[in-house]
Amino acid sequence: QVQLMESGGGLVQPGRSLRLSCQVSGSIFRIFAWGWYRQGPGNQRLVVAHIGSSGGTGYADSVKGRFTISRDNDENTVYLQMNSLKPEDTGVYYCNRAPPREDYWGQGTQVTVSS
């Protein structure tokens, strides 16, 4: 049973930074691509960034140049460094496989960007 534990969210002012972490249990982490997803109020869950097993990355247009996804295969962890945060980045952030598996969704971590 794979479990994902997101952390690192919080309330920050516009322009500040946050680093999200996602710890993945089990031994399957290094062979799959992983992504970060955001769900805003009343919105569907959309991919923000993804990283392949070899480290190749991709980003939503709205976060390019501001967010960086990375992974540590020894720690079974995927990170999302978020800089220059904007109010529209507010939402619950989840990690999951890329593309996602329905049975992998965790609790997520809330990010609120507000002055």
C-alpha cells in the first residue's frame, strides 16, 4: 500500500516563498514520474509540475520560472520550491504519480497567499 504525505504549506504574503515536500512510502518511488497538483476553491485538481524518473521536468504556464520541482530517490521524496508566490497560487497542493492514480491521493497541504 503506497501512502503519500504532503507537508510544508502555510499562509504567506505575496512575493514570498514556500517549499513543499511529499514523502512516498514503499519501494516504487524511483521508477515512476511524480507530480504536484493544485486544487483551488471550487476548482478541479490541475497539475502544476511533474518530474520524470530520469529528472526531466515540466510546468504549468502559470508557474514557469517561479516553481521548481525536484526529487530525492534516496529519501523517496518529491519537492516543490515555490518562489514569488501570487494570490492565485492559493489552494490545496497534492502530490501523486504523473499521470495521477486515483487511489494515491493524500490529504494535501494548504497554501494560502494573501496580504
